[in-house]
Amino acid sequence: MRAMLLEKPRPADEDPLRLAELPLPDPAPGEIRVRVRACGVCHTDLHIVEGDLPLPKLPVVPGHQIVGTVDTLGAGVSEFREGDRVGVPWLYSTCGECAYCRKGLENLCERARFTGFHADGGYAEAMVAPAAFAYALPGNFSDLEAAPLLCAGVIGYRALKLSNLQPGERLGLYGFGASAHIVIQIARHWNCEVCVFTRAESHRQLGRQLGAVWTGAAGDPPPAPLDAAIIFAPAGKLVPDALRALRKGGTLALAGITMSSLPEMEYQLLYQERILRSVANSTREDVRTLLRLAAEIPVCTEIETFQLPEANHALQNLKSSRIHGAGVLVI
């Protein structure tokens, strides 16, 4: 099978992924083999190929927003049949035994494994995954439309949940890429006002098209204090700006898997019971809830497509904020 293989982390501009021929993987007991039809391109993929995250496996095939069809069942699999359409997200498996798993916090599992990180992912014509961590997808989304829901949508939903936003309140979104363009649709569904903070005029325009009441740069004051805010951009320097825009008791959620250093700042920005918190991974229930919600709204994913051999080009465009909405590889 064809796959885009990372053998050594390098800057995206140096084309770190190589088109390779790999053996077709066989599913172990409890696993399914998925013939990949589409795979979203995520900022986490960029962090992986550029070495921002310590990699537990090399070489590795990135990709964790996978849509495809089941073509082989491992022993003992009863959740799916051959031919079923499924999605495979970032969370690949958990131990089910540690204190976090027992508390319902499997996103923090001590022995969690992640797709395209610990196990080969979806920048390939096929991959294997535990059946218990794969999902039936709503029928009203095409393969390409569904792919961004599996991480951009899921981590966006978890960040929204942890931001403590309530229906009818005011939300600020810092950075307006794949996750934010889905989150704004959920927030509007909850009758929330949304302010978008981003540098690119094309992203501001998309924000306005999706219902933002205001758009501007990170340091600009919004028209009224925010009840909650989410930073999607991996830039720690945005934290003081976002805290400054929050009302007393508001919550700022940091949605990135990595972020540049937070600057020293005055305690007054955090005082008055403002909350600053990170968002880590997601649970299986987050995935199920997001997929139901996306179908109910319904969410419209803005996508830009690339062929599998163009994965390096897709990551370069992602790095330079040249993707409108979400990038998706067509396998």
C-alpha cells in the first residue's frame, strides 16, 4: 500500500514525509483494518513531523482524522461488519485500568496510545485500529466532510465544554482554523455571540460568514467582555490578551497539544476568579457526542482537498495559515 512516511522529524518546508510502499497491515484480535478514503490534516500532524513532540515511534505514518471502510475484522470483533464506514480519531487506545480511566478521564490515561503517533495513522491507503476506538459516522456527511470532525471537531467540542460556556453567553475564539470554524457553529447553535480574533483577513471573513458578531486582532478589545474564550493558535503570547478580554469568573481554555511559552504577566489578569486551563486529548464519549451534535445542527465543514502525495504541501499550507477551513487528504 502507499503511505506518507515520516522517518526523521524535519521542518515542513523540507518535505519530511516520503511516499513509500508498505506492507498491508493485518488486524490483531479486537482490531479492524480500515481502507482509508480521507484523512484530515491537523496541527498535531505538523507538530509531529517537525519534532515539536517527542516521538515514541519512528518511522511513523501520521494522520488521525480518518474516514474509511472496514475491509477485514480481527478475531472477536462484533461492533462492525466488513463494508461499514467508520472514523478513527486521535485516541487510539487506553488501558481501562488506571485511576484516570476508572474516573472517566480516559483522555488522561497513563498508558494511552494515539493514532499517527504510537500507531501508524491515516496518511496511507489502509491502517488498523481497535474496534472499540472506531466510530460509525453520520450519513449526512461525505467522507471528506466527516474527516475534520474527528479531531478538529472533537477537540473543539471538548475545549468548548471545558470553557464553561453556557447558552446565550459570549465566546472568544483566538485563531480561526479547522477547530474554530466548527466550534463557532456549535456556539451559534447554542445562541451564543462569538468574537473571532485572527490575523488573516480571509479567516475573519469566514468567521463573519459563520455568524461571528465581531472580528479583529488578538490585542483588540471585543465590544463587550467575554464569558469564555478558547485559544487554538499555539502561541502562548495570546494568553494575556485573552485574559484581558474575559469577564470576572470567565474561563480561558488552551486547546493546543503544545504551545510556546506563556509570558510573565500580572496576577491581576487572572484575579477575580478567572480560570486558565489546558485541554488534553478527548474521550470516546466526546467523539460520540460531537458526532451526534454535528449531525443535529448540522455542521458544515469548510474543506480544502489534497491528494495523498501532496501531504507535505498540505502541511506547509497549514503552517502558513493558507488553508481555508480544514485540509483533507483524498486517499
